[in-house]
Amino acid sequence: MRTWVFVTLAVYAIVFAVGGVWNHLHDLIVSGLDAYRYAPQPFRVFFIALVVIDAAVLVLLVLRRPAAPILAAVVTALDLIGNWISDWQYYHDDPGWLVGNKGGLIQLTVFGIFVGVTAVPLRRALQRRR
């Protein structure tokens, strides 16, 4: 496996494990089903479902399935849209929500750009591996 493929898969996997599965699971453990009460109902359901969705993407990434990068891009894009819409009032009123533990939208956006740029080449590399 080429180094860039390995490193890119590792970045995806770490972010989906820690930034995805762990963060959403933590929110549910701490706040239960009210974890995302500030979000519109469709995003609230999606954010709760991300515990399972992010875990499924993580498994596909670890198994190096060609569909994994595309699925990761779709999930990340939906997560970004949901966060921008749901948290806009906080970002607008307190720019500190853009970084750090409060919101972290900048980090998620940077990851989203990374996934958007690398998903197709990574998929092609994984297809050639098969």
C-alpha cells in the first residue's frame, strides 16, 4: 500500500473514531436523547444516528473498502451542513464556538475539505488494490 493511501486512511479512521463515534457517544452518555435538543429535528436524529453511522464508516475504512472514502465524504458533508445550520446562532454570537470543545466547526470544516479533496483518489487507489 502506498504511503499516502495509508496515511490518508489513518487520518480518516482517527477522525471518525475520535471526532465521530466517541464525541457522539459521549454526548449521548452525558445528555441522553436530549444531547442535540438545540438542533432541528432531522439533524437531531442524524446526530444521534452518527454513533452507528460513523462506526460503520470506520469499519469500512479499516477494511479498506473502496466505497468507504465516498461514504465518509457524504457523512462528513451532511454533518457539516447540520452543524452549520444547527449551531449558527452560537457561532454568530460567540466566535469561540468555531474552535475548541464548544463547537469545533473550524476543525470539522478542515477535515471536510480534506475528505472532499481526497475521497475520489483514495477510492481509486483502494479499487486498484483489489
